[in-house]
Amino acid sequence: MSDRAADLLGLTPGEDGWYVAEQAEPAIHGPGPVVHEQMWSIRVNGRTMARLAATTAALGIGAAAAVGSTLAQPIPTPLDAAIDRLTAAAAPDPASRTAVTAVANAAELVAASGLDHIAGGFTPFLTQATTMGCGRDLPLTTTVVTGAAGIPGPDRGIAGPAGTIRFQASPMVTGFPISAGLALAWVNLADGRSGIAELDDLTDFGTPALSKTVDTGPGTVAAAVWGTIDYPGQRCALTPALGVITVDANPETNPYAPPTTTDPNAPAPAPISPGPATPPPTSTPAPAPAPAPAPDQNQPPAPDNTAPQTGSGATTN
């Protein structure tokens, strides 16, 4: 070690090649016992100082890396918070965890792709539910799941009010279900709203309708439906069906209409040619009926049918 480095570190070179750092602690006087001054010293040589310098540098790099990793943590988005809530709500049930994982993967994929509108209106799910234990083609069949974005106006049984989605399951099974245990997990990519609900709507006859209208709010919604449906003598078990549907913020407008241009330099559309002029139709009076023909004066008179008959067929008195 050079004397310049030792001087900067406050070390004093000793006679035996070691460097000494000394510091005196002042005595503390007070009402209690007197603490006498103490002297402490550190004896290091050049090799030890090199090791201390390397250790200090390593500690500094580690601290900087720890601070950098802390600062590099991304800020959670509303979608991240929604997925965390769904995961916590589905924790006790393995089937729910599987469905929530599928919803989270689809939502993150759509968000990363930057897609705003996937499909609106009446939309089948992207995947249908593989159904086991019932149906014509045992042991497997399918259940079609659809989502209908809400529209203004009266409820006609297909879609709910604006800002909602009506989810509907339609198994390929003949007959009426007697009970159902269908579940729904959904997340709105636009505002981070999410939830888990049951498809527990009933028909006018009190049987399961296998549907549910959910207030999701406007935005693109990823959802999954799974569970069981009971029919007389059989039970259907559904694997999660995954779908993505967009709820328009203003359903009175068409979100897929081509945008209107506002460029003042855009050429004006060509005028429509009116075509050749046609004269207006004229009314023609109907021809008068032809007069009845006059009777023919030279025509012989008609025979008199009242004259007595003669011959073999005549009757004599």
C-alpha cells in the first residue's frame, strides 16, 4: 500500500510494515460512574487492506444490485390485481384453480397483444367444454357455451341490459336438467373487475336455465365456465370452456363501423349522375264500350214449341 492511500484511510505506517489505525473514545462524565477513556487500534498490512477493499467493493455491488432489483419491480396493473383476487378466491378448489389459470393466461395474452375488441354481441366461446358422463355419445360429448353482450331495450331472453354479459351453457343432452353446479370465473381487462359466480338462473318452470347475467362493465372480458349438470339418471361433468367477449361502452353505436375521415384535404365524393330524364306518364282515357249489335230483320222466326206433337210419341184423345 502506498503512503498516499494509507493517509486517505487514516492509517499510520508502523515500524514492522503494518499499518495502524487508532481512535480514542472520550470519557463520559455524568451522575453515574465514570467511564474511562479507551484506546483501540487496528493493525493491517497491505494484503489485508487489499482483501478489505475487495470485500467492501463486493458489499457495495451487492447493495447496489439489491437496490436496483427493488427499483426494477414493475408496478402491479389492475389486471394483475384482478388475477390475484381470482387466484385467492379459487385456492380451496382444484377445478376452480384450473379454470382461473386458463382465464389468467387468456387475459394476459390478450392484454399483451394490445387487442381492444375481440368479438361482441352473441359470441360462442373459443373452446367448448368437454363433457363426461352423459349424452348420446358416451362417455364424452360437448357443451356449447356462449356469451351475449348487453344491449339497450327490453330483455328478450338473449342478452341483458347494457354493460352486462349473459353466459349460457347448452349441453348436447336430451331432456331437462334437474340441478346444476356450473361456475363462472371472469376478469375485465379494461378496469380490472373480476369475480366468480354460479350459473344459477331458473326457467319459468323452476328448472335450471344454465345461464347467468353478470355486470362486467364495458371492456374486453375473459371468462371460463365449468362444473356439473344433473339429468335424470346421469350427471354431466364439464371441463373449463374458455371465451373472450367485448362489451361495448356505447352499444347504440357499431364499434366495427369504418372510421369517418376528418382530413380537410380529402377529396370530395363524386356527385351521383341523375341519368337520362324520363317524361312523366300521361293518363290515357279508357276506350268507350262498343254498341250492342242490332237484331237481323231477315232472320226467320223461332219455331213455336207450343204446337201439338205428331208421330208415334203423340198422345191422342
